[in-house]
Amino acid sequence: MNTIITSKIILTTLIPMITGLLVMFSGKKPNLRDSWSTLGAIITFVSVLNFLPIILDGQQLQYTLFELYPGISVKLNLDALGVVFALVASFLWILASLYCVGYMRGLDEHAQTRFYVCYAVSVGAAMGAAFAGNLFTLYLFYEIVSIFTYPLVMHHQDEEGYAGAKKYIVYLMFTSKAFLLPAMVIIYVLCGTLDFNTANVAQGIFPAEADRFVVGIAYLLCLFGFAKSGIMPLHNWLPDAMVAPTPVSALLHAVVVVKVGVFSTCRVMLSIFGTNILHETGLGIFTAYFVSFTILTASVIALTKTNLKARLAYSTVSQLSYIILGVAMLTPNSITGGLIHIANHAFAKITLFFAAGCIFVASGKKDITEMGGLGKRMPFTMMAFGVASLGMIGAPPVGGFVTKWYLALGTMDIHNWILLCVLLASSLLNAGYFVPVFLQAFFGKPLPADEGLTGSLEKKPLILFMVVPLVITGTISVLIGIYPDLFLDLINLMVKS
């Protein structure tokens, strides 16, 4: 695999950071401030898109900024897995920036400049994580994401917001310090480097003589150190972070935070440990069973929630583990299913959160039991919600079907009927907590106070800023299901390396 040394890849991580500065200096001019956010998102996406032909050609891009110690450096490397995450995150930032205009102005939210600055820097850190060439660089950007999303979680600055933000930062900072730092020390002592092996997912970086017990300890520390991936029991920060504004929830659940978590976990599994060691030590199948518990338990909890954002939060906890489950089964089919879910889940879940925010801004409703009749007054919003729900369930032709198809093939590759049953049961549970929302909106009886109300809630100019992005993301969820070739081609480059 040919590696191109170029400093151009630094620019992609800097564009969102520069955007944050421009937003900060334009705080007194709201129209200009919001325009910088959208323009920065577009330029970031175009920058990533510019690298796509090179990656599809089987090459990688690399640049070392500086070396701190032999084997420990700040190093960027863009390969197929990184470009999948970067493409998804940068594209969704464009739509999220438009959506934020409708939401933040529609509710006349305070501290909008701070909001947009932190949003931009968080996306920039996510780009850095996608481009990270070693575990040390990945760790740095992982922490920047935590720091700059903290003000977003506590945005409302009320008692509930401060409590949710405190739990958020304590969970993420404690696990990264208590688990990831010791893991990096162990890996460095055993390997003499923290650089990823992006050329061969089977081999990893550990020498043949490395003590397998110590390797197992390092693996478990990494697995639980990336708490952003939402694996139980280190998931409680995620539902509590729902006190944030809905665009932040979308950022947390679809674009940046949890995706950085599962991306980091998958990157370490494939580019540090490698499939050979995970198979040899049994750590792969252990992880598959462990995250299966999260998939099923979180789905059951989601069934009990009537607050829409809370239900979506537990859905995220469940859905993230599909990504890790696919990689943990260690077959080409399962890894493909897991990694493509980074894109499939992102587009479907951001649609769901966009819809939840649109419902709240237009009607003030948060509880599912209060949404009777909304389907007729917000048809585009609820239809997009229905399409995205099918993606979460795994029904064709939405992208989630591609995910579960490859995951199911993976279970058959390893002849594991237990994991196949987990997939089937989780799909039924997904239907159990998504379908009632759709049915309530279109066939449920409106509340007495809403009876007799007519007219669309989607015609207000600010609401249009919210409806258009969610219709686009819902449509793309279907297009990925019908034509997943781009992401499959990229993932195949990684799987077959």
C-alpha cells in the first residue's frame, strides 16, 4: 500500500478550528456568525472529498507534525476507515449548521456564539480523530472532543444542565485517564511504538513474543477507556446528556461524540491489536457477547421511555454496539457490517433527533403520548422519522438493512446462532419502541387542547431550516440502503488489507 507524505491533511483538521475563531469574532453579527458555520462545514466536507479518489486508489496520506519521544509522535494518517468517518461527520455538519439556525433562533436560545464555537471545534477534533495516525494522537483529539462538548451539554446553565454535564465530563475524563493512559503505557512497553498498523488489520502491532495476558489487559483497558462508545455499564452519561439542546443531542449521537467513541474502539481493535490476536486470545468473541448484552438491555430500557429524546438516547446505546459487535466477530462480512453502520446509524439517528427537535420547536411536545395528530400537521417531519426508524430496525430499503445483512452473514460465518438470535431479537425490540411513535403521530388521538387545531406546523420560515435538513438526511438513509457501494468499497479496502 503506497503512502503519500503530505501536509495537506493538516488543513482538514484546522478548517473547523478556524471556523470557530471566525464565529467567535462575529458574535455581534448573527447572520454572519451563522454563515461562517455553514461555510466552514462546506469547506471541510470538500476538503475530505478531495482525498477520496486517492484513498479509493488504495493509497494513504500521512504527515508527522512532531515527535515527542521515539515511537510517540503527533501524527496524521488518512486511510479508508478514517475517510468513512470524516466524510459522514463533515457532510452532516453542513446540515446540522442549517438546522441549528432554525432551532436556536426559533427558541431564542442564549449564548449562541459560544454554542457555535464549541460545535465547530468539536467537529474539528472529530476530524483529527479520523485522521489520527497513532494512539497518542487519537487520545489527544478524543480529549478535545470531551472538553469542547462539555459547554454544549450544560448549555441551558440550569440545575439539570449542570448535573448532566458533570456526569458527562466525569465519566469521559475518568475513563480516559484511568484506563486509556495505562493502556498506552503497556502498549508502548510491549511494542516500542503507538503507531497504527493501517496496512494489515490481521497483524496489529504486537510482536509475536508479547505476553498474551498483558495484551489482554491492555485490550480491556482500551475497550472501557473509550467510554464514548456507550458500552454498558459505562453508558449512564449518555441519557443524562439529553438535557442539552436537540442540535447538541444530534452532535452527541450521530456526528461526533459517540462516533468518535466507536471509531476509536474499532481503530484500536483493527490497527493496534489486529484480528489474529483477538481471535487467538478469545477477546473478539468475548467482546461480541459483552456488547450483545448492551444491545438487548438498552433496547428493553428504551421501550419503557415515553420521553422521545430519552427513548432515542437508549436506542443510541444499543445501536452503537452493533458497530463493535461486527468488528468483534472478526470476519470480513461482520467487519463490513459493523463499519458501514458508522454511516448508516449517523444518517438515520441524526434524522430522528432532528425530527424530535422540530416537534419541540413547532409544538412544544417532548412526550410520545402527547404527539397524537402530529403526523397530519407535520407530515414531512414524521415521514422522515418513519424512514429513519426503518433504518434503525433494519428494514429494507433503508441503510440499516445493509448493516444487519452483513452482521447476520458474519454470525453464520462463525456458526454462532446465539449472536444471530441477538440480531433478530434486537430488531424486534427496535420495532417495539419506534413503530408506536409513528402510529401515535398519524393515528393517535390529539390531546383535548389540540383538538380542532388545523394548519401545518412546518410552514414557518425558521421551521423550514429544520425540516429541509431532516428530509435530506432521511432521503440519504434510503439512498445508502439502495446504493451502499461507496462505503462498501472503502470498507473493503480496510478489510482486505
